[in-house]
Amino acid sequence: MKRTIEIGPLTRLEGHGKITIQLDENGEVADAHFHVTEFRGFEKICEGRMIWDMPVITTRICGICPVSHHLAAAKACDDLLGAKIPPAARKQRELMHMGQIINSHALHFFFLAAPDFILTPDAPPVSRSVVGVYQKNPDLASKAIKLRKIGQTIIDRVGARPIHPVTAIPGGMSKALRHQDRFLMIQDAKEAVRLSSLAVDTAYALLDSYRDSLPSLGATPTKHMGMVRGGSLELYDGPIVMKDAVGKKIDEFDGRNYLSYIAEHVENSSWLKFPYYKREGWPDGIYRVGPLARLNVAEAIGTPEAGERMKTFKAMGGMIHESLYYHVARTIELLYASERALELLNDDDIVSKDFRVKVEKTAGEGVGAIEAPRGTLIHHYWADDDGRITKANFIVATAHNNKAIDLSVKEVAKTYVKGDTIQEGMLNRVEMAVRCYDPCLSCSTHAIGKMPLDVVLLASDGTLLDTLRRDG
């Protein structure tokens, strides 16, 4: 008898999603899929709002990566308005972004992914958590908490809020960086470099300890995409590079021209769309983004210690497709962000009083692209003569990875799930494949068709009075 296994909701991820696994008559996996089950509709919400509202509105898409949306929105507004922001504003924005990379990467690696390795994939779910990590290794957990706090504090001091920052505006920043905050952050950044180096060592050690028992959590060859500047890793602003599965550079483009290179496919299995490389079509044009993809497309990293770690990573040879190495790549980026934050803070220009330029409302369109913690994020706005948004399009990092996650889920399910002996540890390994990508499901802003809606009217005593349904 054919059966379907559903894993839902997925755990230790941001947002709501599920996995379905179809078993054939012999209990073998016939198919498996990753489903994004929540609908946000932010593109429609933004229509009719003023341009300058966008950097604040779009942070509400997510509480984990609000800085990415804040900065992508500000960059899109700058592009639309033709504003060239002062150097101090650019450096403040990049510093805020480095704070988010530190915060987000530390959160995912230590709090969401590490429990599977420190407590083992077969440990009881109740202990497979950050609490379990603390009980097993309190010193490591304490350092992880401290590292995340440093990132959050940088966001707070530059963005005026630790979550949903407000200081990036069309034309620059709303305020100068205080000297007192600068010197406090310099000390924090030095500590972050030390702790991030420990994170890289921890990632390699954990993966090495599971090399035999977890030979693969999804290694489907795909293209990889990310920002690169002069051959080096870039997270704030730069050309976008696409490499094929063997490492050959096949394209490079300005994020503002993304529509010439990226198209979006829809499937009934998910609310989230499936972007693909337009020149190769669907499904040949599937690609990946995020830490592993960025290290695959870059040739080097421009900070001292992270640069040396990159050399070790590259010494493994060729393009790395094994999804487990997202965790290693994430910690190397964590180290880079800490070193880059320190570089920015040591630059006197970052406290300059020249932090914004005047802008005038105008009709037109603008695109802002940035490397969010999870991968390339694109905001595209169209505005009328009054500066009011008439259309908005977002392609979030998790959307770029959508099909790659789907393929990884299927590969891992076929390897570990056997229908005659279903165990929780087997299913957790399928979830681990998803956690490699650190998907942010709350950022899933697209929808297929209409969303079904049920409205129920109840009396004060709970009696059903009326119902209204709009079908999807």
C-alpha cells in the first residue's frame, strides 16, 4: 500500500513549512517535496505606499533578517531617485549589514543547526535544542550567545533598533554614527573575530565527526550565484556572478538588470516561486545562493584571517556541492563579517557628518540587491509622479534556493527513510538537509493564484452564525 509521510511544521527554522514523503508499495521513497505553506503578500501590501516608507515597511517581512530588507529597500529607493549616497552612509549601512551577518550566522549555526551534531541526529527531540547544547557544552553555548549579542548590538547602535532598524533612508542615513558607539563597537568587533575563529574550528570538527554516519545531506550538482568584487567575496554591493556546476563562470551582471537573467517558475506544491537562470530555462537553470554558493563563486576573501580560511576551503578542490558544507561556509562568512566590521570601525570616515544627500520624489523604477545571510536578495520598485509605489517585486534568498532544497529533501529521504522501520531520527535527517540552507520561510512573499480564505462569524456563546469562503 502506498503511504505519505508528512513532516510539519519543520523545526528549528524561521517560518512555517513542511515536507511530504511518498512511499511506494515496497516502503521505498518514490518522491519527496519541500513545501512553503505560509503566504505574506508583501508585494501587494506595498502598493500605494510612498517610496520613503519602503525601508521601514519591508523590515517587517522578517524579524531575523530585517537589516537585509531595510538595506535592499534603501538601495532600491536610491536607484529610483538617482541618489548617490555619501561614503559615510555607505560605510554605516555596510557596518549594520555586518552586524546582521554576525547575528544571523551565529544564531543559525549554534542555535538551530549545531544541536543535530552536538546531541546527535537520533537524540530525543526535546534535547535537540540550544538548551541541550548548553547542557552538553555550556562554555560553547555561552560564547555563541555572546557572539550573537555582539551582532545584535551593532545593529542597534547603527540602526537605532536591534530589530527592524530605521536609519537607512533614501539618500543615505538619518543620523551620524556617534564616536562613543564607534569605540564600544571596536572592542566588540575584536571579540567577535576571536569567537568567530572558534566557530570555524567548531564547524569543521563537527562535520568531521559525522563524515561516515552522514555521508550526504544533499549533493545535487547545481549552478551557484553570489556577489563578487574583484574576485573576492562581497556581501553589500557588487556584480552578481553565476558559475556552472563545475566552476566555470557563465555570467556576470548588475543586480539592477536581474530581469534579463532570472525568471520565476511556479509549482502547485508551494506558495514560494522557483527562480531559475533564464538562459538555460526550467529546470536546467536551477542554481543555489547563500554562504556555500558565495564561497564557490568567489576566489578569495579580502580580510586576513577569513582569507586564510578561504584558502583551506578552496583547497578541497572544485565546486563544493555537499549541502553540509553550508555550515562551514557560514562560519567563514561569520569570521569575515567580524573582521570587516572592525575594518569599517577603524575608518574615521564612518563618523563623518556628511551622511545623506537631498532627494526629490520622482516617477521611475529602482532595484536594490544585497547578499542577505541566506543569499541574494532583490527589491524592485516602480513609482508614479507622486512617489507612490505602483508595483513591487521581491526575490528572496530562500526563493533562489527553493528547488535546490526540494532536490536535497528528495535525495536525503531516498537515502535514509525506509517505510518498514520509520524512526524519528530518519525524518530528522531529512529536516537537517533543509536546515543546511537556513531557509527564511517568513520571507516567502509570492503566491500562486489566490489564497483561499474562510471567514467564520460566531455568537458570544460560540454558536456558528454564518460562514463565507473565497476559494483559491
